[in-house]
Amino acid sequence: MDMPNELLASDQDPTSANGGLPRRWWQRRLWISLCLVGILAPLTFTFDPNGYLSTDTGGKTASVAAMSSRGDWNPDLGYWFEAADPEGRFFPFMSTTHTEDGQWLNTTSLTMVIPARALWIAGDATAVGGSRAVLLLPISGAVLAALAGGALERRMRVLAGRPSGAGHRSMWGIGLAGPVVVYALDFWEHSLGLAAMLWGIVATIDALAASGGRRRAASAFGAGLAFGVAATMRQEAMVYGMVAGATLVAGLAWEARWRAAAVRGASMLGGFALPVAVHLLAEIALTGGPIRAGRAAGTASGAGSSLGERLHTALITLTFPFNGEHPLSYLLGLGLVGALAWWTSTKLSGADDRWPTSVLRGVVVCIAAVWIIFSVRFVPGLVPTTPLALVGVVAAVRQRQWSPLAFGLIPIPLVLAVQFTEGAYAQWGGRYLMTSGAVLSVGAIALLGDHHRRLLLAVGTAGLLATLYGVVWRVQRSNIVMNDWTTLDAAAPEGTVVVWLDGHHAREGGPKMLDGRWVTAHDVADIPLLSAELAEQDIDAFMFVQPKSMDRPEFVGFEAGSAVGEMLLFDSELVPFERVGVGSGPRS
């Protein structure tokens, strides 16, 4: 395993033209990185960044906006109704933590919101705007992930007994033809978490080298450090870090290098603990208690529960080309997996591929037809958005290459066993498995790049088209959300109390909640108590966001008027309520 020595000693691009001075590796990678930024950054101006890809983003952007407006580092959101509702039963956002010292927190990690504060302030001082400026963080994560993909390709090629190459194909593949592009356009941790995990895998492979004991221990420490940083943002990082650590120790023990296994394993564990401990101390210092630890404990406690539900979620996350419970989702999702695996295996074996090609084309045409005919929406499955990943599995199995399988395939069932089961439809490209998708895609490029370029080009183009579909969805969803907020602002001017029935929907508003007077009855059974609290606070009128799927509820002491608007994304209507005996508006 002297492979990493060769890689680390070489700082020249092996693809440089013969003659003249060789081009150093960083120059080409810098150029590709700048190209990726030049593509992704302008895309942020094709939509309003205040319309998010997910409700999760609302809690984080509200936290950053709150810190920026106060000029401090505390993500406390505050609560205008706290005097009447000290326990936060009607706090607008779902999943809000009320600390013992009175703070209202709705962020899962400080790793994103703390550095975003400066970007938000700078953006607000210019025409860019704070909500668009903070997208530099996920865009940077996408670029770092692409760089890691290139480094990983070089290592996988050497492990397979081939020249290391330059890794540029993987940089383009990760940076443009995968789910990371979609997540780079929203204030989520996915791209940064992916980058950290990929670099952790790169460092783990380096730590497996036979020579250079101290340097390899440093590589192991760096691997742990990368996975630790990722774990402060993404729950699945603990699974990928555990698998990488087990691979490191097992690989060294297999060769009877017991001392190296112990030293490097301990180094990796120490590296992992450092950022996790620093993040925990920062949470305690800024908020008075841990934030991330509670979320991790909740996820771990649900591991493996409800086997049927988890198998269903796994099917959605791996295969579904549409975000709906429909027979076509199962038929075309499983059909795509089977047809692509059959086609790839046939192509690699050199056998007659007419039948698998025809079947695969038929499945792809059907999926594309549904995407075109019906409205643009989330594509939750990993394989439909990252088809190179499945190609990587087939190639690694056929060529008996362990690295893509160890770092990419083995973590999948473990992640699926502990992932958050709710919201499986409202995701892009199997977000909990993005690291596996990237590792396996790099494996496909590394193992097939010399002799099967047309295969890679065809599958990579399919991934690129799926990514473009995701960008369209990002733009369209933003427009829908912003139209909804325009409708609400017109119907409920500043100072109007707004009552929600769904904390997910309210959290889509992000910073709008900070200046608004919002409350949420998270359960219909809470409406009588909320009615009493509103009356006790001398609130004479409010705007109710009512889902069309439910009958109009009764707010004791208040009468409903006619609906004054609709919010399309939530399939809701805006219904004004006034205290009985106040005003003379229309009654329903």
C-alpha cells in the first residue's frame, strides 16, 4: 500500500503536454474550482433566496438574521407571545428548543450559522442581500467536495493498479452532475458536510499506507478531524466516520501491523473528538447548553425502529424518481435500478447489449415523460439523480475493487437504519446518502475512465440533466413560496397576528417570523386553548392560515370572515377572524 506516497510526492499534473514546464496540479484544479463558482454563483440570481428549498432552511436563516440584527453570536429567535405562552406551546416554528435560560433555538448546528453572520451583514449592506450572500457557504462546500472527488479518484485509480491521473473528471462529475449542485443553492449543510466526509475518506486511504508512520498517523488524525467537522453538521457523518475508522483499523490489522492499527486508530478517534468537543463548548458558551447532542441522541434512539417504515423510506431514498406514493414510483424506480445495472454489466462484459439498452431507454423515457408532463417537484431517489453511483457498484464488484464498496456501499444500510424517516419525499437525491453517491460515482470514473468513456459520458449526461431538473425545481419552488408570502403580506399587514396550524409551513418564512406576530396551534386540539390566550391578550383579530383539506375550526369568541387569499405551496387559504362584536366584516 505505498500508493499514497506516490500521490503525495507528486505535485505535477500528469496530463501536462510533453515538452516545456509541467503544469502544477493546483493550477488546473484552481481553474476548475473557479469555473464551478462561476456557474453556481450566478445561478443564485435566478431565484429569490428568501424562498427556500426546505423548511429546515427557515430556522437557520432566521437564526442568522436574529444574530445579525442584534450584533451578537447567539441564535436566540425570541418569542413575542412568551408572556402568555412561557412554555412555547404555540411557538411558530416546529422543532424549537426552549432553553432553561429563556432562549428559543431553531438551528441544529452552529457550524453553518456562526460563519454566515458576517456574510449576512455584508450582503445586507449591498444589493446582494443577506439571504443570497450566505449561499457562498454551500457553494464553497460544493467546490471543496469537487476537489475531494478529484483527490479520491487519483487514490482509487492507484489502488486499482493504474496511473493516478489528474482527477479532473471526478471534479466535474461531483461539481456539476450530482445532487450537491441543488444543495449548493440553498442554505443547507449538505455540501459542506459532503466535502468534509470526502476529504475524510481521502485522508483515511492515505493513513492506510505502509510507510511514513508519523505522517500516516497525521493523516489518520486529519481523517478524524474531517469526519468530526462533518458530524457537527450532518448526522450520517458518524456512520461514515465509523465505517472509515473500522476500515482503517481492519486494513492494518489484516497485514498484522498491530501497532500502526492502534496508533492510527487512536489518532483518528482523537481527530474526530476535537471538532465535536469544540462545537459542544461553543454551544454551551453561546446558548447555555448542547444543541447537536440532543438531536444525535434522538436519531440514535430511533435506529432500526419500525422495520416496515424504514424499508419503505429506504426504497424512497434509493430509487424513487418522483415524490409521491404512486405505483409508477415503485415500478419506474425499481425498473431503473434493474435496467441500469443490467445494461452496465452487459456493456462491461462486452456481450450483446441490444435488449438491456432497449429496456433502459424505455424506463428513462417514461421517467422523463412524467417529469415533463407533471409539475416539477422533488426527486427523492439516489439512483435517478446520481446514476453513476450504481455504475460504480457494478464496476467495483466486477473488478473486485474494495475501496468504492467499503467507503460507499457498506455505509448505505447503516445510514438507512438511523436516518430521519419523516420527510423522505421532500428531499433531493437521497440527501442522507450523498456521500455514498459521490464515492461510488468517483469509483465509476476511476475504474472505467480508461476504456469505457462513452458509457461514463452517457450516464454522466443523464446525471447532469437530472441536476438541471433540480435547479429548475429550486427556481420554481422559490417563486411559488415568494408569491405565497406576497399574498400573506397583503392580507395580513405588519402587526397582524397570524395563526398557523403547521409549524413546517410557518418555518418556511424564516426571518419573517422575527418581525411578525405569529403563533402556531401544532394540534387542532390546541385551538380552544389558543383562542383563550388570544382573547386574554386583548387580540381582537387575526389571520388564520387554513389548510383546504380541513373543515374550518372554531375559535371560541371569534368569528370567521370570507377567505381573502390562497397560499399555493401549502394548499391553504387565508381566513380573517375577528372577536365577536368587533368590526362588521363578512361572516362565514
